Amino acid sequence: MLEIVEGKKPVIAKVHGAAFAAGCQLVASCDLAVSSDDATFATPGVNIGLFCSTPMVAVSRKVSRKKMMKMLLTGDSINAKYAKEIGLINDHYPIARLEDETIKLAKKIASKSNLVVKIGKKAFYKQLEMPLKTAYKYTSKIMTENMMMLDAKEGISAFLNKRNPNWRNK
């Protein structure tokens, strides 16, 4: 699970069916998550006398405390619509469109500067664990360094000239 969060590339979960316990943890660990309309999610360990402690770590960082505690304490499953409402997944689609929508999302991200995406992903997770003032200081430093990179100059130039950027990942 740490490899997903600490990795350099974004990871998209594509869920069809049930994502229970460690499956729900995997979904929550991914940077983005999409599912079929009929997918279900749960942390059902309490039903068999085993509290979902490790799944709780990832899921509680995506879902509010009250909603997470209800999932953990009841073991009840939730549907895709509710999973989106509470922030566990980004979106859900009919099963016939799930693959295409996932690929479309991945291609959109892949069209961006790989370097900038890597910098952004790292900064996103790192600043979450910081106090507010420290997070602003850290992200200001990251943004300043990013502005000095060739891809920032290229992106701004492309925007001003109304053309697609030619990323160099520098």
C-alpha cells in the first residue's frame, strides 16, 4: 500500500464487483478510483470478529470519521453512488463504459508533464501530514522550484500561444 502512495506515478483503481477489507484498502490507497455502478465496498471484519484495522488506515484518510466508523462498526457494504458521495471513489459508470472511462482518465493524466505529475503527487501526500503553516511554506518552495523548470515555461508558453505543450520532463 505504501508503494502506491510513495510511487512516482499516479495509480488508478478500477473496481467492478466487491472491494471488501483489503480490497477497500487498496481502492483507498490509490490516487484515483473509478468503479462500475454495481460495485460495492466494505470493511466487514467486525462481522467475523476481526476488526479491519489495516484497511482502516487507508480508508479513514479518504472518508470522514463518522462515515468511516459506521463502515467499521457495522461491517455493512456501501454502493458505488454512496462511495462517490463520501470520497472513497472519484466516479462510477455502467460496466460497459468502465474500461473506456478508466483509459480516458489515464490518457488525460499521461498527457501532462511526467515530471510535474511526479512532483505534484509527492507534494500532495507530504503536505497532508504537515501543520497548515508548514504545509504552505513547503508547497510554496515546491511551486517556486517548479516554476524554474522547462516544463513550466513550456506549459505557460503553450497556453499563451494557444497550442498543445511539448513536454520535455525537465
